[in-house]
Amino acid sequence: MRLISLWIQNLRILEQVEISTDADLVVFSGLNGSGKTSLLEAIHLIGTGRSFRNHQIGDVVRQGCAALQVRAEVIGAQGGKSVAGIEKNRGGTTRFRINGEDVRTTSTLAYHLPMVAVTPDSQRLLTDGAQIRRKLLDWLMFHVEPEYNQVHQRYRRALRQRNAALQRNVAGSRQVWNEELGTTGQNLHALRAGQLHGALEMLSKVLAELLDIPVSVEYQPGWKTEADLTQLLARTWEQDRIRGYTGVGPQRADLRFTVSGSNARHALSRGESKLLSVAILIGLSRLLAEKTGRKPLLLIDELASELDQQNRARFFTTLKATGSQIFVTTVSDELVSAADWKRILYYRVIRGKLQTVLK
């Protein structure tokens, strides 16, 4: 996948921007508040329909304007060109278009232009609860396993219905929802397990590239899978009724990272934790490319400035090995390791305006 041009209107400080992005590495440099992160935000909107910075669209639309628009020209994995666009207004209405035709779901958009954002908040992969790691796992499964999205949606519906029955204490429906949740849960787990061996191997490889400390990764499915999930749900009905939600199943799954048996969150330094978070995202990106031939765009926001020179060099070497198109923001061009990249574009961002930098 490759994004070759980008047009933005009325997104935060960016009134109107039109640039070429046809390069292996695109670097946006500028002071804090200049608008460089907003450029990554625009690309993220094209691929996901949402901002990675703020869930309130009113904060994303330029002040005094009714709506924002972003449009990008894309070259797909097979070499075909397409144009993807998104419009969001302050009222919350969103319109997606691909090649001039309306698109109804964000999943279509995500499949058309897969991407991964690495931001200062990416460290939440370690510090926050399991939900954020499950979302990342679901992102990978959506792209590599055609059946996954349908099975996942069916499971989520059954989970909502069972939890509602628990909270209303509707005992008569327990068998129906135990069976539905148990069957779809085991199907969901089987799809995850079918991909996880390769995923964990790839994660371990990238962890070794970026970190000197050996980090182990383990998938925890959310219940002891030697037990039949339907029968387990039946046995735990009363316990679940008391707490008001379902306590076992794929919705409790997690990826656990450890150093010598201790949680990596507590065993690593702040800098090492950041590199671990980055390695997780890059590893899954590389696995997606390996499984599907579709290399996701990588959006890197301000990370290089938080690494020392040695770790920056390792970081950019690992980035380049993905074969993905990379977009980086930085306070200084000098923080970007540019060796061996075939084509690089540099832009300096000043109060929402872009200047091409020649190197």
C-alpha cells in the first residue's frame, strides 16, 4: 500500500493542504502546535474514519468551519490506483467515498487502506487494561482472517444479550445465551489460535531487534480452553449474575509480556517500555504484510525525539525492514535516521503551512 498524494481542508490548524506523499519515508518537522501531528491525523481519518487524538469531532474540525475534508490517492498492493475521501461535519455526520462511490462502513475503509499509528500514547499497550491489547489483536485478525469480523460481531451480540439477561435475572434464557455465547466464543478462539503462532513468533523477532532484554509474550485466551465454554458458562451463571457480567470467554483474552517471569510493565525502564510498545505494533504490521501481501502505512508521531541515538538507529532500521510506507513527525529533521531509504520527502510545518525541504 502506498499513499501518493494528500489533500486536506479545515482540519484543526490546517486550512488547506495539498502535497505529494510519493516516497518511502515522509517526514513532517516543526515546533509543537505547528500542525504536523494533524497531518498524521488526517491520514488516520482516511484509513479508519476516526482520529487517534480525540473522539470529539468538533475539536478536529477547524475553528469557525462546518466540516473537514480529507482526500488521498492510493496505490494498492496490486498496483491499482484509487482515491479515498472522508468528510466529517460538526454535527457528527460522516461521509466516506472510494473512487467517487459512497462507502457505508469503516471496515471497508480499513480494509482499503490498513494503517498503524505509533504515538506517545502507544505505551498504554502496557500500562492500560487488556481491552486495548484485544483491540490490536482484533485489528490483526480482521485483516488476515476473512471470517473473523462476522464471528466477532456475532459473539459481541451474544455477549450483550447474556449480560442483559444476567442483569435482569432472566433465568429462563440462560440456556439459549450460554449455548450461543459458548459456540461463537469457541469459534472465535479457534480463529485467533490459528493465527497466533505466527503472530507470537513475529513479535518475538521484532522484540529481539529493538530490545537487549529478553521479553516473553504469551496469549491468554480468557478461560481454560480444555473446558467446554458452553458448560463453563452454565456453571458460572449464578456467579456472573451476582457481578452483573460474563466473567469468562474471549472477551477476557489478553497478550501478556514478561521479563524473567515479571510483568514487563514493572520490569522495564520507561524507554524500554516505549520500545516494547513500538515493537508490538511493528511486529503485527510485519505479520499482516507477510500473511496478506498488504503492507500497512505506519504513522509515527514524535517518537524519535524520545529515544537516544543508538535506539533511534535501531528503531529506523526496524521500520525500514517492514517495507511499509512510513510517515514521521519530529521537532527536527536531524532526529530521523535517513540512511538507505530510496526516496524521502521532507516537509517543514509552520502554523499549518507546509514548506518542502530539499536535502
